[in-house]
Amino acid sequence: MAMSEGGAGKQAWGGKRIPSPGPTLPISGSRPAARQVSTQRNRGYRLPGLPRRGLLAAAVALASPARAQPWPDRPIRFVVPVSPGGSVDPLARLIGRHLGDALGQPVVVENHAGAGGNIAFELVARARPDGNTLLVGWDSLAINPAIFPRVDYDPIRDFAPVIQTVRTAQLLVVRDGRGVASLAEFLDLARRRSLTLGSPGNGSIGHLAAALLRSRAGVEWTHVPYRGGGPAMADLIAGHIDAVSLTLPAATEHVRAGRLRAIAVTTAARSPALPAVPTLAESGFPGFEVTSWQGLLAPAGTDPAVLRRLNAEVARILALPEVVAQLAAQGFEPVGGAPAVLAARLAEDVPRWPGVVALAGARVD
């Protein structure tokens, strides 16, 4: 914290000269000395104009370290576990822009892709719990301990949930012009020839949802992991792979523009963003449901007052009409609520995924 420096006068003390208190002395009622004051008769030094009962307060103030600046006192980092593009990154930037305006500090989005999100998760788990480093988390935070041989964080112990921002479906999309118009046709093609299916990364919920489908359908394809949904979509549009399983909002605009064909969503109900796309449950796989979530988390030990402020501000942002409209257009459903909502989601997902991973045979390539 920058400290201002005042000009120093001189006071008499037993014939010696000592610095007088500067004008920034943090004592109510104090003021800079305008003249030299003799204190020999009092055998003690008194600040001019300071009541006797203020002497103790003055001593404490002079001896105490400077108070910390109120939070936030510098830019806030949003650590995103995927590359730019996809669905996690745009949502982080949307919320970050509004949050920066509300807090009076910029929100800087940092993309730390790789290892299925583990690089970002471990970075935030080890960060100082000062409220200035936040994780834009998603499903992989709960999935990765079940799919990776070792992770250097605990998704429940090492993080303080702030708020669940949204939930949405996973979407299976193929290149337009492949002659595939339904899930049945896609699975039939997979039985007749070798297909490549991309996902936002090893252990991502897109990877896991596709592995579940592959297991239940009894087909095979080659999984191609990417560092986020954006690069996977780019390769699909360019014709380098045959299909992608990823969060619905990452592909919505491409589907509407006719560049990609959506085959099925993984939620129990159809998405209002793409109402013509059937669910996997109604496409021959009853009971199939995988719902994706995103949320903000801080390092464990973060001041509860900071968590409450963040929760309140982001909940307010999620309710803004323009934000609601943008989220709905992309296929996100705002969630909000207290930090306990996200905590409950993690508490349910962490023990759930090991069984799903074993059933699907999903593993890190």
C-alpha cells in the first residue's frame, strides 16, 4: 500500500531535536506542528492539541502496522481450465466483465488449459486465499479424481464454493454433409467404419458422456482429446474429425448457421436453445442423463465475508435481463443460490463419478 510522506518539522526534547508528527499521522484530531513546543516542564512529550486520553491511542496507532486495504485492492484473476472458445471461457468473460464493474477492479481471465483441467485446478488450490484468485470450475473438478491416476488437489477440501453459475446439456454434433441426420444413423455409421470423436479433453464431461454412449450402444470410435471445446470445434468444421461431444453452448451458433448438425442432447429434457434436437433418452437410450455445470470457487480458507460479497454480486449479475437473455440464447440455464448449492453439487458428484467411469470404461489416454 502506498504511503504518503509528510514534511517533518522539529520538536524540542531535552535540548535535542526530534521529528514532529507528519500531517498523515493516523490519529483523529491530530495536526502537523506549526511551531516548536517546549516539553521540559512536563517531563514528557505531548502532541499539540491532543487530549490527554488520546495519548494511549496515539501510541497504539504509531506502533501498529498499517491496515490492509479493503478487498478487492487489485485486479481479480479468473482462472479458466480450458483454451479460449468453447463454453467455459465465454461465460467467464461475460460474468467477469460485469463483476469488474461492480467491484471497481478489473477481472483478468487467464486460460490454463491441459491435463483435463488439472493444471488450473491445482493452481487455484495452491493460491493465496485472499479473494483475488478464483477458479471458473466445471464438471471436471469432480470427475478428474476418478479418471486420473493422481491429482494434487481435493475437490471438496481444497476449495471454497462461491456460486453455481449455470447448468446445461452435453451435445453430440457431426459435420454437415456426412449424411447423418439422427443418432441411429450415426451409430450405424460407427459400426460400418472407423470414426473419430473429439472432446474438450481427457476426463471432460464431454469425453465421459460419449464414453457412456459408446458403452451402452456397443460401438467403437477413436477419442481425440483437445484443450477445450474451441479447438475441437475448429477441427470438426475443418473436417479433421467426424464428431464432437461437448457442452451445448459451445456449438449452438454453429448448429444454427448450418455448419454442424446436432444429433442429441444428454439432459432429460430438450434444450430450449435447440428445441428440435432430441434427447438421448428419446433416441433409444432411456434413463440416459448427463447434466453439465459451471461455477466459481475460491481457495479454501478465503475470508467468508469475501465469499458472501462475491456470491451476492454474481447472483445479481446472473439475474440481469441482458445476461439472462445471452445465457438462454446459448443454452445455459442460470442457477445462482447460496454457496451451499454448489457445495451440495460437488458432494453429490465426487462419489458418483467413479462408478460411471468404471461403467463407461473411460480412462486417460
